[in-house]
Amino acid sequence: MSEVSRFGVVELSEFPDDLRERVGVIAEKSGFVPNIFRALARRPAELRAFLDYHDALMTPETCSQGRGISSDDGLSRAERELVVVATSGANHCTYCVVAHGAILRIRSKDPQLADHVAANPWSAPLEPRQRAIVDLALVLATRSAELSDADLDAARTAGLSDDEIWDIGAITALFAMSNRLAHLMALRPNDEFFALGRT
């Protein structure tokens, strides 16, 4: 098996105390430390910033500085993961497709959705709201300079609020960065991700 990252990794026991505690909670829930955290821990300030922005976008109801939304308001957790998988597929990011594909399978309770979206997000069989989310995310991921009022109008016509549209854009932007860092590092997905949520 190839190395996890071109730039090496830091083991959880060697993380700064605050990050060891924060990532330790994730590792306890999942049973492993996702490789992205081991790879980014070589630059602790960047890992802290990444985790803060990630949590604000992907689990806003748990953030003390969040918008105070409940899990029933705005994009669902599954829809947030749908954006990540679709745009990471378009960006050819193996790490994010595999890792967030596993999370999407779990959150959507659909063992096939992530594979369809990762393989071809433009023609994956989706419900109308999902299609509107993915279509907007793909414009932002692949040709953001061409984003038009018509793209936003289509999203609104599909029932997406301006806050939901903003979330789609922000999630797409964060994971564009994450995709490119994963490419830089040649980051290998944890083996555990491949089987999660398939049965």
C-alpha cells in the first residue's frame, strides 16, 4: 500500500493537546483517525482553521458561532454531503469522494447514491431538490466565473432559500480547497471508509 501522504502524517498522540482532544472525539465515534487530519496536523494552525470552517458548514447546529439553525432547517446533513461528493467527483478527488461518499451513504441511508453522484454528478439519478443542489454546486465547482442570475433563479425555483444557496457555495469552495490539498499530498483514503454505509 502506498504512503498516506507525500508530506507524511502526524499520529494522534503527537497532536497539540487541543487538536488531540478535538480529533479524538471523531476517532472515538468512527473507530479511526481520518487521514486528512493526520496529514493536516503537520500544520496545526491550518488544521484548526479547517476544522472550524468545516464544522460551521457541515454541522452548523453544533457551532456556538453558527446561525442557530436546527437540523430541520436549511440543507440537511445528507444534502451537505451530497455537495461534497458531487464537487469532489467533478474535481477528481479520490480522498474526498471516498471519505464523504461513506458519510453520504450513512446520512442518506442510500448505499448507491454516493457512487452514482461520484461517478457522474451531471447525470446521476436524483430527486428534483437534490438535482438543483448538485447543479448549482457543479457550476460553482467547474465554471464559477460563469455563474449567472439564471443559475440562482433556477435554484430558487427549485425551492432553495438564499441561505441554502450560500451554503452550497461555501461548501463547494471549502472542498475545492480540500480537493486541491488532497491532490498535493496524494492523500490516501482510510481503508475503513470504503465499506461504511454499504449494508
